Amino acid sequence: MLIYIDNNSPTPIYEQIYTYLRKEILSGSLEFGDKLPATRKLADELSVGRNTVDKAYQQLVAEGYVTAIVGSGFTVNKITPDFLNSHREDFHTYTDEPKKQPLSIRYDFAYVALDNCIFPHKQWRKCINNALTIMESYSCINYPSRQGELSLRQSISRYLQRSRGVSCNASQVIITCGHQHSMEIIANMFATSSKRFATEDPGYTGVRVVFQNHNYQLVPVAVEKDGVSIDSIQDLSIDLLYLTPSHQFPTGAVLSIAKRQKLLQWAFTTNTYLIEDDYDSELRYDTNPIPSLQSLDIHDRTIYSGTFSKSLSPAMRVAYLVLPHSLMDKYNRYYHRYNSPVSLLHQIALSDFISSGNYEKHINRLRTFYRKRQNAFLAALHEVFGNTAIISGEGAGLHILLTLKSSLSQDVLIKRAETIGIRVYPTAANYMNPKDCPHSQVLLGFATIPSYKFKVILEELYRIWSIAPK
């Protein structure tokens, strides 16, 4: 049973469940004699408390829609035709005519959100309490250290050395309030350069916007199956090259070891700095995490950028930079009077979370959790779409690309999906020239949709996109 729960809605969850089931009964989808799912089963499927489901069921009992039978569960009552006709909801099916008022979004294939059920609430709450205890012992409350709390920078540097092979110490780590803030820092540090910034094409639009706003000239670099094209950069004269080498966004390509070596040598020869965005490096499912580019760099030309948005929560707004030794003086000259924008409480708590080992335990759980979900998603995609679509970007991360063998444009695919309450995402914006984007391609994040719903939702998309039978 597909019941969409909106945790951000002011409507109580039990009422959302009640409203959905009432509509199913009035529409005829649930008929006289049908049994509702057992309260424990539905509670598990929706990740809510059993009492919440029971409260919704009891409301249906009170209004006469269902009967509770001891030992047999809840059964739908017979509703008179006159009552059904006067209360039946108008459930539209898709036609070629666009709807004037799109249905509300039931399923969102967002690629920037995480499933809240995997967040380590208990451990994080303990770390927050520990941080409050530490802060309570202070004789006065002051601003956080400008570069970020030393304990957190030490925890991050030790973790990066263990997990990603990053060669650094705490003095090189800068705590920031998100990846775009990290990019703002770099853009400001190079403000007196020629301001030529190269980036993967396609690539992450959030970074392009930052450097555009700082009046940088953007230079596209083509992406191949094994990462950026080395041929495309040979004759470039630039200050910065932005890369997502371990899981290219959005294609999922992994920069090969041969290309990494050539790229690092090129950066040294041309006096260019590389920005390595390692945004979801821990979430690799088919192999061990790919070694970082920075770990191979013997010339000190790599700026390493990481974030906790994909591993903990995008709402936390904590990220970091690891600057090469050669850039620390430049950073200190520009930012020596800037205060840290990240909450002291969160910095102390996060330091405790990492140093206690809870973060690595959480990463292991996270990897297992999303590996299973991705496997289920890929299986459902193959079963539903078969040879009518090309799937790419699998093996890591929280999204895949679906390129349909269809005449429908990306915009039409997205609009049709929204008419049935399903949101999928475009990839055209990731290209500097949107015309270079594959014609019928959409981006699908799978992090927030339960595995058991994949097949039914994808079947809805298959029908709405009118794809020829497999």
C-alpha cells in the first residue's frame, strides 16, 4: 500500500493515514470486505509508531468506514452507492491535455535529501549533551576559533588520513558552513588572479554559480567515461580546475588512476590548483572507496573539499576545506579577521562524534543501508524499463541517470511525471550549453523513497511516459 507521509506537513501523521485510506474507500480502490494492512506491518512500512496507525484506524472505525474484528483485523464496510457517488474523489488518469492544477507531489526523487530514519539520533543527542556540558564549564562564552575549533579540525584531519589517505594536519583544515561557502573562500582567495575557472561539463551548477557571482570566466572541460578529458586541458591557461574525481556529478564517472597522475603533473607544470570535491566518497558500493586525488599529489597543488551533508545531514551546514601548505599564507591574509560562521555547539559535538568512533560506525551503517536501497532501485529500474532506457551512474552515491529511448524531451518527461505527483529532475542545467544534454535524460535520487515502493512508482512513470512495450 503506497501511502505518502509528509513529515514537514502540519497535518498529524495519523490524520494523513486516515485521509488516504478514506479516499481509497470512497474511490472504490478499497472495496467491501477488503482488509486493511495489520497495524504493525503498516507502521513498519511507513517508519511510524504502531499507535499512530492504530489511531488512524480507530477514526475510520468511529466514522463507520471499517469494522474492527478481534483476531481478524480491520475490514472495509459496505458503503451505499448514493454515499459513494456524492463523496467520491475525482482521481484523474493521464491524458495528453495538461492539467491546469498539478497534483501535489507524492514521491520526490530528490538527490540532495537523506532518509531521516538512518540519522544517528541517539548518538548525536549524546554528543550534543556532551558539548553542552563542556560549554557549561567555560568561564565565558566566546566566538569559535576563526579557522574552526581545533578539536574538530584535528578529528577531521585524523579521519581523512585513515579513510581517504589525505595528507594533512589540523592547521590546514578550514571549517565552513557548507560546500558553497567553501567555494566562496576559494573564489575570494584567488580574486587577484586572472580569474579563469575551469570545471567539468556537465558538472555541479552550485559551484558554477559561486564563481560566476565572483566574475570568474568559466571554462568547460569535457567529461569522458573515465573522468575529465586530459586532452581538453592541455592548452588551458587557468587558475583553478574543479573536479569530482571519485564520483563525477552527475555522470558517476570515476577518474582513472592514469588520468589522475597526468592531471597532477599538468597542474604542477602549469601552476594550476585543483579543487577536489569529495562530496560522497564514502558511499561507494561495488568497490572500496577510491583513493583521493590529494593523497597522490606530491606537488601540493590540490585543494581538498569535503562535507557532512551526504553523510550526516544537509541541514547541519558543516563542511571543510583542506588547503595546500602553499595557500595557507594567502588564506590567513584574507581571512585573518573573519569569525567562524559555524555554531560552536555543533563543532564541539561533531568533534566528539568523530573522535569517539561513532562517525565511522555510522558511515558503515549508511553504506550498507544505501547499498541495499540502490540494489533494489536498480533491480526495479531494470525490471520496469528493460531495454527502453540506459542506466548510468550506479555503483556509488545517491542518484542515477536514466536516459530513455524516447522522443520526449526532458521537460516533457518532468511535466508528465508531475501530473501524477512524481518529481524527477533535469540534467540540462548541469551543462554550460544545455543543448549538449542528452534529449530524454532525467536524474533520479533514491535516498528518501522506501525500497518496497520503487517498482510501483516506476511502473507509473513507465505508463505516463508512454514508453513502447519491452
